Amino acid sequence: MRFLCACIAASLFFALPVWAVYAPIPEQEQGKAFSASLRGGFSYDSNIFGAPTNEIHSWVYSVAPRLKYNQSVTDQLFVSAGYELDLDYFDNRPGTKALFSHLLDGRAAYAFSPVTTLDLSDTYDISKNPAALLAGAPVNTNQSYKSNEFDGRFQTSPLPKAGVALKFRSLNFRYDDNFLAGELDRTESLFGLEGTYAVLPEVKAAAEYRYQDIHYDTAGGTKNKGSNFFLAGADYALGKQYTASARVGFEQRHRDSQRDTTAPYAELSGKYDYADRSYVSAGYAYSLEEVSDVVTYTDEKVNQFFFNVQHAVSALIVASASLDYEPAVLEARRGFHNANEDTTRAGLALTYLPTKNWSITASYDYDRVSSDVKSRELTRHRTGLSATFSF
């Protein structure tokens, strides 16, 4: 259920309370500055490299210790940091069978006043066993990479009903494989200025401008691009039970050495917490995204539909499911043809919580890419069982 976890983590950063600049802390980490956990388990992966043909399957045995620090340094400053080491051992993998991945994250949130806050976070990931694999990569290619994401958000309310937010994100990818590195190593930077106005106590109207710069390390003159976004929308919150957000507008994209384009842009999402530890969330987005074959295509127009549900079956058992469906059109470079491509990701998990410190999870993940280009198609099944002890 890594996709579901990613959606939850992303929502925390963009839905911060105004004065108490504390993101929700898991129950096992509450009441102490330092906490630790140890996760162990095994899984079966039907396509460890995401290849369209000659798939390699393997059992994977994993151990992952994690350290976490959460501390309110003062009444105004909150700091957190974490480190996780993932050891995955494959019983059927060409080359190295034991892979070590590392995840390091940190966050600092400061409240200058009840209406003015600054929130900074950074995540560095050395991923040797990626959960989301590239479509169209050479058959059975190592897709290990390093990535770093830095996020910053400054927000204030100059008037009782009006708010202003400055946002920044920098994301870079560096692949281990020489071919993938030459094609895909890049840095994506996003700047945003947003204004909001409380039309009603539960409704805020919003207008936003964003600028995005995508810079490739190699042959950037044919792959780099920049975009201007002009968006309008609203945020809705009725207590803690109902929340919804909408941003619609258009994107003006300049492509180096290729045709420029103007495309619609949309972000629609909603969440309903109907019971303790139980909720439903869903959404839709339309945007231009980077593609794994930068020789043939400039980028892709993606429709993303997603649905998440978590339900507390009992006091000790929680079930969850996620579905992500992305029909897309790959935008061809001059001399090539556009291609249609559909990506489906789904996940199921059942978690047993016998005590506050123990959790046992059975999970299943399904990935499928259906494409006009047969070399980009893939199917992947992952089934696993893991246990986590927090202390």
C-alpha cells in the first residue's frame, strides 16, 4: 500500500494548521522525542524490473529499522527528523541480491505569530528497489536512483479573511544506470504564489500562479521546459470530517527546440472521515508530466483518477484499499506519432494491531501499463506479509 501512504503523506504538508505548526504524529511516536521501529517481512514480486517481456520474479525478504525525532523546541518551533534503512534480499535477481536503501527526512516549522508560519521539509531517498517502475526502460534494467525533495511554504493573513502563501518545491532524480542517467537525470523546480479569501467560515476562494522549470542534466537543449500556471478554485472544510479542494485553470508550456503548448490543468480532491480510523478520499487531476522515453516524446497529458478508503473493521483490525487509474497521451516529438497509454495501480491491505507497539500487515499491489507501444507495457503483482514493532 505504498501508493496510499504517499497520498496521505503529501496531504499533510499542504493542509497545515495556521498556529500550531505540528503535523499529525503517529500514536507510537507521541509523548517522546525519540522513537524507533523495526519492520520485517517477506513478499513475492512477479516482475522485479518492470519488464514488458522476459519478466524476472522473486521472493523478497526485508528488514527495515527506522529512527524518528519529534520535538517542540519552543512554543513556536517544531522540529522532526527521521532515518530508515531498508535491506531487501532477492532469492532470484541477476547481479547483487542484497540491496540497501536509505531514507532521510527532516522538517522545521516556525510560527512567527498566530497568523504567520514558515514550514520547511526535505527528503533524501536512495532507492535500490523502487516501488514505481519506469515503463519502456530496457528489459530487466536496474532502475535504482537517488532523489531529493525540498519543500517550503510561507503563509500569512494580512486581513482577517484574507491569506497569502508562498510555496517552493525542488525535486531532483539521479539514476544509477548510465543509460537512464543520461536520459532522465533532472531537476524540477516549482514556485507558487497563492491568495485566499474566506467567503464563508467553511469556504475559502483561491487564486494561484505557479512557475515550473524542468532542467535535464544531459541534452537539456532538447528536453528542458518551463511552464506558467494560472489557477482559481476553492477549499472547503466542515470541521474535521469533510474536506475538499479544487484548482482549475491552464498551463502555458515552453519546450526547448520543440513545439510550445497550452493545456488545461485541474486538481480536484475530497476526503470524508466517517468514523474513527475510517475515511474515504477521491480525486481527479489533469496535467502535463514527464515521460520515461524522452527521445520519442516530449511529455504526456495525463488524466489521473484516484480513490482511497480505510475502514476500522474492529478495534484491532484495519482494512485499506487504493486505486489509481491514469489514461494518458504521450506527446510525440517531430517525426514521431502520439501514443495512448493507460496505467493502473491498485492496492489492498489488512492490518492487525494486537498492541500499541505491534502491527501485522498483509498486502497486495497490482501495477499494469497498457500502451500503443508494446515495449512500454508491463504487469506486476506483489504480495507480502510484514510485522512492525515500535518502541
